[in-house]
Amino acid sequence: MCFHLTGQTSKPVNDTIVIQQQDTTIVLIPLSEPEQPDTSRVDEKDPITNYINQRASKSRVNKWLQELIVDTRDTIKKDYQYNIDYVKDYQKLTGKQIRTIYISQLDPFGTTVNDTLMYTENWFVKTGNKLRFTTSEKIIRKNLTFEKGDAVDPTNLSESERLLRQLAFISDAKILVRPSESDTSMVDVVVISQDRYPHAFSIGTQGAKPELTLYSRNMFGQGFGFSQSFIATSPKSPEFGFKSSMQLQNIQGSRIDLNIDYTNRNEKHELKAKAERSFYLSDMKYGGGLYINRSFKNENIDGVDQIEIEDTLNYFITDTWAGRAFKLNTANYFDQSNFYVSFQHMYSDFYDLCDSLNNNPALNRNTYYFMSLSFSKRNYYKNNLIYSYGRTEDVPYGFLGSLTFGYNKNKEDILPYMGGYFSAGKALIPNQGFFYFNVEANSFFRDGKSHRGVIKLGINYFSNLLNVGTGKLRNFVDLHYIKGFNRLDSEYIYLKGNAEGLTAFSNKEVKGKEKLVLNVENVFFTTKRILGFRMAAFSFTDMGFIGDGNHNVFSQDYYLSLGGGVRLRNDKLVFKTIQIRLAYMPIVPDGATPFKIELSSEAAKGFNDFVPGAPYKSSFK
């Protein structure tokens, strides 16, 4: 038995969805006509393409460059995203009752949510799809924001799509709504999700010791994440070390995420647990979180890496917060925005401190109380080839502003606190990329003067995709400025690459109380694939100024980092991005080498969202 939910019998197009339900085949054809892709070959008048083609036969290198940049195939590009406005489809059916919700789950390999009719006989692909458990249908359903019998709400449908894509084990998702043939007052909803291959490993270093990590983001198809790291022995530190982690998302449909980590190695022995229900849905009324860290041995204070400690610490930290959201329904721009009130309690206690650390106020028994008032309006649009390599990305736009008040109580003082934060982001019209900025100022106060204060400014921009041959080019520009006021003597910020600093720069001796960093990166997404991994070439130019904060930042020490490399990523896998990078640093500290070659794996970068969280978070970094 076969029927079309739209009542049409036209030939299926690439975006057609086929669902098998027992003895029934359901074929869904988009209400909107897809924009047809340009199947023509590269413009022969393109001088870059002509030059590459002319030199292709000169050497193997030139031939490889032709294959990399020039697509000589007369086929439609598989990466093409059909321009179908599903939100408008949703709006046409707003208010109609949902009769049935069909769940269509796709294997990781050999198909996409935009073309579910794709099929392959490739043995490697078919075997890879079988070596895993398909995500349980219950996991998909509990992450939806609507149920059978509800009225169609475009916001709920788009947020459900976004929630599914945020799951670590889902590579992409799409939701279609079509009128019922038997009752025009009702609709059928089809939820299409595509699994990621959930199992992976990584090899790296922990200090000077090799580290192997095995992990799964979706054990037995139940949405349960687990990882196990093994840190090998070395002559200087002969003990064996390990780290175990567990993750659960949206426990029993409560929107609560849970993470538990246990680490036991030479320089660190700790247990951390975090449960949080954030305001990531626009209609969520209540949010909150609980965080506990029991460190028996740790070289750092959790969440405050900028305090240098020469000895390991033994401490206990708790952080609890709760908030309430109030949705505003108005007839102006602020319609569907939210006002938030949140409260937070933090406690820390340190044990067995040596004499040199006893007088450090950050290592006293500290109790903190905070309250924040926040206002946010946000939405999302779909794009790709930003931080991923082909999957749908949900780009947030809107604004978030907040005011925070509180105080810190320790054995010596009661210090009031006040802080303000504002961020905003939007797509530049027409088709000029995306712009985001944030500004922040906060401080504790002692005797009416700023104590451990900070000012921060951040600007982020990425361009639209530019066509270069058959590839796509996108440019990224990031600017970060931070200045501390009356910080502790042991507190510093760095130019290290993992601390909003210079790419490939890792020297801890370059530090201060103020810095300004400019990062410029150009990423060329190729059509080339290696074993399913898409390749992107990139170049970068970074400049950073850092100093004590008592002089003009441009008169302080400055450093440069420039270079490029190649990244490989397969969004169908939970593997991190594989990166080969060459960096040249013309100015380096004494004893450091100006060249650096790195082979590493990195998690995909995320977007700056406009969702308020706990009132206070350390920002001097």
C-alpha cells in the first residue's frame, strides 16, 4: 500500500522522504519547489581555473591541485543545500492538530536528511552502518517539544530540529509537516534524524606522557556517553593514570544534562559532577544547575586557571544556581523575548595548605551569593560550512543583557560585587556575513575601590561563503580585549592559543594583566574527500599585545603568529577535527623556537548564544 500525504503523484525529487510503517509506504514531497542546482561546469573564463587546468599536465603536484580545486565532473555537487523554506511550510499549517508523528532514522553513512533515497552497495559503508546500535526511537521522541494531539507551532518544530542537532550522536535532523489526506484539519509530522557513528578514539599527550582515549557518544543506542582515557608511564612519573567520564543528555525528558568525571593521575586526583537545566528552549520557565568538585590533588583551582599555584591543592567546591524565566508577548520588536531572574550560591574550602598559600584570599574558605536580572531575545537561522564541514548549523542571532549583584564572604572580608554584560549578533544584509560583539565589566569592591575587576570586549565576524573554483572560501576575524584592575599578584592572563591568544603559541612565561589579540583566519572548503573526511585548507595571521595594564596596551610587548595547514573532518563521525598546522612566530621568548608543526585533534568550535546561565562565572581569562 502506498499513498502520498500531499495527494500528489509527481516523480520524487531529491528531497522526497520515504517512510516505512509496517505495510504502509508514505512518500512526502516538499510543498515548496526546491531551487534547482546549477549543474553547469566551472566557467571557462575563470582565469584561476584556466591557469590550473593549463598546468595540470606539467607535474603530479599540479595535477593534484587541479583535482583539489577544480571539479571536472559533470554531476550535481552532493553538498548542495536545497533552498526550501520549511518555516513558511510550518506557518501555513499553524494551529492544525498533529494526528501522527513518524520517526525516520537514517544510518550514518550513504544517505543524508536532504536525500533519503540515496542508496549504496559499498561494502565498507554497509558494514560501518551495522557496527553500532541505532538510536532508540524513545530517545528521539523525548527530545521533541511537541506530542501527538498538539496544535502545530512553528517555534516548537524549529526548536525540536535544533535540539536533535545538538545531541552529540546526531549528525543532522529535519522535520516535515504535511496535511492529512483523510482530515484536512489535521497534519502528519515526520521527524528525520541521522545518527553519527558513535564510537571513536583519540591519541594525544598529557604533559610529556602519551594518552589514549576510547569513547562512545551513544552506547547501545540509548544516548549514554562514556569515555575512558589511559595515560602511560614515563621515566619521570612512573605511575599509571586514567580518566573516566559519563554523559547523559535530557534525562527522562526533564531537559537536565548530567556529566560525571573521575581523574586519577600523578598531578591530579578529582571527582567532578555537574547537572544542569539551561534555558536553551524559548518557553522554558525554570532553569538551574548543581556542580560539585572534590579535588584531592590538583595543580589548578577549578574554573580559575589564571591563579598560578606552585603546589598541588586539596579542596572542595560547590556551585548551585536556579532561575525563573518570564516570556514577554508584545506587539513590537520585543515580542517573544524573555526576562530572567536567577540566584546563585558558591562555596569553596581548601585543606592542608602550606604556609606560603595560607594568606592567599582566593584559597580561603569562601562563600558567594549572586543575583542577576537578564533580558534576552534570540532566534536561529540555518547555515553550513562555518564550524562544521557540511552538516546543518544553527546560527543564533539576537541579544542578551544582564546585571549581576552579590558579595563574597571569607574569614577576613565581606566584598560586594557588581557586574554588567551585553552581547548582540546578527547577519549583515545583504549577504555580507555575520557580526557579533560582547562587552563586559565586573568587579568586587573593597573600601569603595575596585578589587579583582575586569573589562572585556569581544568582536567576531565571519563572511558569507565565496566561490573559489569548485570550493568555498570563508573568512573569520576575531578581536579580544581584556584588562584586569587590582588583581591578585598571582593572577595572570596569557597569550596561549587555548586562552583566546595566538595560534600555536604555548609559552606560559608571556603573561600579564591586559591583552589585545587579533585573529584572522581564511578557510577554503574543498570538494575533496579522503575516506569520507572532508578537507579544508586554512591560513591564519594573529597579533597579540600583552602587558601589566599600567601603560597603553599598544606600547607593551607584542607577538605574531602566522601560517596555515589542513583540517580533515567527517560530520558523520564523533571524531574530533584532525588538524595539521605549520606556524611561524617571528618574535618569540628567549630559548623558544620560531617554527612549530602540530598534528592534533580539536573539537568543533561553537557559536556565541544568547542564553543566560548562572549569574556569575570567572571572566578574567
